[in-house]
Amino acid sequence: MRRTVTALSVIALLFISMSCKDKATTKIVADNVETASERDEVAKKVPVMSFDKREHDFGSIVVGTPQETTFTFTNTGDAPLIITDAKSSCGCTVPQYPKNTPVAPGATGEMVVKFNGSGQNQVTKTITVTANTEKGSELLRIKAFVNPKGAAPAGPVKS
């Protein structure tokens, strides 16, 4: 019995050592390596959204007075930039942007933000821009000091 177990063990070891004889490097297909390295290089290229400003202050305004500002951005990355969504923190603020339109590396674009002038006193609204950047989203901010109609301006003077 002992000899049988020993003989089977020796045969198993020989079989394992023979099956490991093939080197893993001989099984690599060169075309697959090249395709994988190209894919990895493309994956490293990402767009970067650089804004001329991230915040705009409308200053002191009268309630109900519509306001508008433009945020200019540049794609400083090395892949096309695509904005898929832009949402404000309130329905009183509406962003307009080039939705699903690729912005080439080095090119610029604009996002117009309209604010209807609602609220009272110091008002701050945020716009979340969703794009194919590394972070996935960018945050912009607008603010104003909203005075009631007929009241003397109480907030900072609009510049």
C-alpha cells in the first residue's frame, strides 16, 4: 500500500512538473499586448474643464430683475470634453450649455446662466456641471443681494 501511494505521488509530481514546463511568455499573443497598451494610453487621456471664473456676484439687485452671466471654459485636457448635464440648486437659475457636443482639446465653450432675481437678502445658487472629466462634475456659483422693490439698496453695490 505504501509503495502504491509513493508511486502515485511520484507520478503526480512528474505530471505537474511537466505541465509547468511551458513558459507563460510563450503563450502571450503580441497583437493582444499591442491592443491593450493602445487602450491603456487612450484611457489615460482625459478632458480637463478650466473656467475663467467659478463664481459670479451680481451685486445688489431689485427683486424680480433678471440677471445673466457667462462662464467661459477651456478644455485644457487631451481628450474631447462632453458636458452631459448642468443643473442648478433652484428653479430660479437656468444654465444653458453645449449639451453632448464635444469640445476639442484647446477649444473653448460658454455656459450662460440666467437668474430670475427671486429671493431676498443674500442669495447664493450653485450650478453642478456633469461632464466626462476625471472628477465627473464641476461646481459653479452665482450670488446677489436681492432688495425688495422700492427699497434703498442694502447690499453691496453692483459692479
